[in-house]
Amino acid sequence: MFGLEINESFIKAAYRYSGGRGEPSEKEKAEIVSLAQNAVKQLNPRGTKDYFLVEKTENGVKLIGTNAEFCGELIKKHLKNSFAVCAFSVTLGFESETVLLSAAGNSYKKLLTDGVLSAIIEEFADYFEEEITRDFPFGDAAPAPRFSCGYGDFALSSQKTFYRLLSLNKTLGITLNETSFMIFPNKTVTAIIGFEK
């Protein structure tokens, strides 16, 4: 059961995600705590995942048993020692858009709220990673850090692969813009984790 710990580390992350520099003031810390406490009452973080054995290709990594291939030198390098992967997605759901909308009349509050929501989804992604490792079905293996499309040459268009592979419209109620490859709700993470022997 995910429980958000609103500690000093969380406060600093939320402040950084909101565009803050340096250390937040005591007033800003209190505002972040209040916004986070209010948000968690409304949010329902959830995720979905699937595991695949992989084979390396000239362009990247192919998921065995599917027609899915993740291409790019960075993802190929990142998964070079992995024999299996977990593709996953986590979201704060449309409730997060409601939380953000409640701050629309105040630009400063909206920035802080956006930062708080970003920090929450990152915390939940970390929590979900623990479940991913615990449920790994292919024997003993060590997980590599998660890797998301949009970094380097791991193209943002790979969002479409995640979207179809995990049936995100059905499993999480997520929508994908087929032109920009942006996912909605905005506070959603898609990523791949390699597993190494």
C-alpha cells in the first residue's frame, strides 16, 4: 500500500520540480506540505506492468513474443546486459488534473502544485519499482535503473509502443496524442527496467 512520506527530501524535490532554486523558505515548505496533504486525499495512484524476455537487434531491443522493439543507441546500451525487461506505467490519474485545476487562479500556487504532483508521481514510480522487482517471473536477477523514452535518441514516439503494449487506455484510462506522443493525464510515467543476471 503506497503511503506518501512528506519529508524534507520530498519537499526539496517538489520545490525543484516547481522551478525553485536553492533551498525553499519555511513559508514555501509549509505551503508544499499543505498542498501535498491535500493532494493525497484526492489522488488514487495506480500502475500496470508486464515482463518480457528480450533479444538484441541492430537498432535496439526486441521484446520476444511481441512485435515491439525499442530503438536507439542509448536504450541499446542501457539494456546491453539485460536478458529480460519490465515495461510499466504509473499515473496519478485524472484526479491530478482536478488538483492542478484547483490552483488555476493563482500562478504561484499552480507552480507549487505542479511540483508537488511531479514529486508524488516520482515517489510512486519508486514504490512501484519495488513491486516490479518482487514479482519478477524469470528467476533471480538484479534490476537496472528505469529508463523512459524522450531521453537522448530513445524517441518520444516510443510512447506509442508502451501505450499499445500495456493497453494503457484500458488498464489505466490513459490517452495518447498520436501527433505529439504526449500522454494524458500529464502526471504519468512510462518506463522500462532491464533485469540482469
